[in-house]
Amino acid sequence: MEAVPGRARVYIACVVLGALLCLLPRPTTAYPPWWAVALPAVLYAGGEWFARRRFPGSFHPVLLAAAFLLPPCAAALVVLPGALVAPVEQRPAGLRRIWRTAQLVLAVWAAARTHTALDGGTAVGTPDFPYALVPAAAAVLAFCLVLTALDGGILALAEHVPARSAWRGLFPRTLAPLAVHGLAGLMMAVLWRSPYGPTAALLVLLPMCVSWWAFAQYHRERGAHQATIRALVQAVDIKDRYTRGHSERVGQASMMIARELGMDDERVEVLRFAGILHDVGKLGVPTRLLRKDGPLTPEERRVIELHPEYGHEMVRGISFLGEARAAVLHHHERLDGSGYPYGLAGGQIPESARVVAVADAFDAMTSTRSYRRGRPVAAALEELERCAGAQFDPVMVAALGRAVVRCGWHPVVTAEGAPSRPRGPADRSDPSVAGRTGAHR
């Protein structure tokens, strides 16, 4: 969302307008005293500030407790201090902060409106169990539906995710943690209305903090794995200066293909890792061969063709990569069986490897390097289509074509400072060359 398209800005403006309408007071609504709104607002702001710096999560129990305790427009006000001061890591920070605030205002308003319509306030005040669970569950569902509906819309408009994939899997992934937050929020609301008052309600947050801490440990471990991947890719870029940045772009193109095929987010992420790591085996290839000017001898070519196997050995112990490991090993296989390292054909080639093969060749053709100019995007897509069925999977080629038409592709000049003289037949990155020689880097 760093460069936000115009249609996404219009969408955000509409959501902000809807949020402002939710905040307007209603003449027929009986408002609680100011401190009843200020206390959860301050608690949410402090909890959100702490949670976003210490844990990869949000302080939703307080928002849901507000939805169970307050009228809809008063509950929506609780969002403002915390959402407006919450840290934002990605740019544009201001627009992202406004978007997040408006999204939460609408979600909390919908949750409170649903809870009120089902007379949940009476059930919380009594408290009337198990009936109190019914309006609370409905409010959590409304909260989740609004969040996922708006998230899917921004993914489709700002991130160019295909419409059929933008909402896929969002609701169940969001509902699971929100169900837990909803129970915590309901317990806070019941205790808040009890003789023990707001102080007792704060005790509910203790087990939530423990769960956040455990979740944070998982994310730190995942972050360590990603740091390892980045280090491997940087090592490859340093060793083979002719293709610097190539791995990251192959990861991006692989992700575009996966999204176009309607894969779930978890698998899309795995295929991005596959694209990023596809050439990690070059670390096992002598540097003089990677940087050689001029054609390779048959023996030198055989050494370079070992890099998929080297790469597979390097990543086989990283369990969370899953099918990405197969892509590292088989991304130079061809549909007609003339590829390497094992000469697999057709459906024998793992799907992840077929995705990365197309992404790899496409970036190789469109990138300008010191020894040749990149092809235009349209020409590269035509070449992929020409080679589809023999070298590349036609399904993957078509998916990339649709994704590029919708999202665009910006070729990058790589390997600054590399030798300026042409390398001639030694260039194996172009699939038209690969088709004749059976190998490309």
C-alpha cells in the first residue's frame, strides 16, 4: 500500500466517511457519563501502545468490552485515542493510521449495535448466563465480518490481489483469535458491571497478556528463520553480482502467480520463499564460473547445473519452508523432460517448481544487466507463451500474464559496477537460450 492507487484512496475515503457517521450522537440515545467512555479509551490506548511494541497483536478485548457496555456511538469513540497513536511501520503511515482507525470504528459500532439489538446490555448487567453468550457471540461475528470485509476490499484495490482471492480465508483466520478476545471482553464487561467494578475487570487482561507473550515467541522464532533466509540471499547476491536482486523479484513474481491461482495466504508465503531461495545453491558453485565472461565449457555447465541439488541440501532442514524445498530442487526441470537435475516431465514436476520456473525466467528476461538489455514485459510474456507446454507450465504462464496485466511489472537494472563487455553465449538466463541449451542460470 506504499503507492496507493486512486481507487483505493476513494475506498478509504468512503470508509472514513462511514466511520464519522457512526461517531455522530443520536438524539434518542442515553449516553453514559464521560468517565465510562474515557476509562476504556485510555485503557485501550495504553494497551495498544504496549501490545504493538511487545507483541504482534492488538488490544481487541477492551474494544469488545466497550461494545458490550456502551451505546454504539460511545463504544466507537473508545477506538480513537489508541488507533490514532498506534505505531505504523509501513508507509504511508498517516493514511494507514487513518484507515485502521476508521476500520475499527465501523467494526466496534457494528458489534455494539448488534449487541444492543439483542438486548445484550440487560444480559450483561444481570448477568444472565448462558443467554449473555448469545448477543456477545453475535457481536463478535459482526465485528469480525466488518474487519474481514474491509480488509478484503483494501487487498483487492490497494494490493492488487485478485477479487476471488482477496477475502478467501480471511474470516476463519480472524474469527479464531477474536472469539477468545470476545470471551475476555465479555468477562470484563460482566465484572465491570459487578459490585467489584472496573478494577476487577482489569484482572481479565492477565491471561491475555500471557497468551500474547507465547504468540510473540512464535513470531520471534519465525523472524529468526526469515533473517536466515535474507542472509542466504545476500550471500548469493554478493557472489553472483550479475543477478543481484534477482531472487527477491522471483519471490515477488512467484507470489503474484500463486495469488492469481487462488492459493491461500500461507501457501502464497511459502512460494514467495521458494522464489527467494531458488538460487541459493549457487553458494556451492565456484565464483569464477558464475562471473565468467564468455561461453562455458560442457564441464563447467555440468558444475553449474548442480546448484539446485546444492540448494536443496542447504534448505532441507528448514522445516517451515515446506514445498519451497521441492521448488529449489526442481525449478530447472522442463515439462518435456529435458530439464535438470532429474529430467522430470509434466505432472512429475512439483507445482511449486513450475511456479518458480516461470517467475525465474520472466525476471531474467525483463531485467537489464551490464552485459545485455532487458526485454520489454510484453515481449517476455510472448516468449514464455512460446515456450509453454515444452519448457513451462501453460497454467503458470497464463496466471503470470493476468497478474502482470492487472498489477504491472517494473524491471530493475541489476549488478551496478559489473563488467560492461558482453558475455555472449554464457548468458543462460533467457528462456529462448535455455530452450536451445537446456540450461539457464
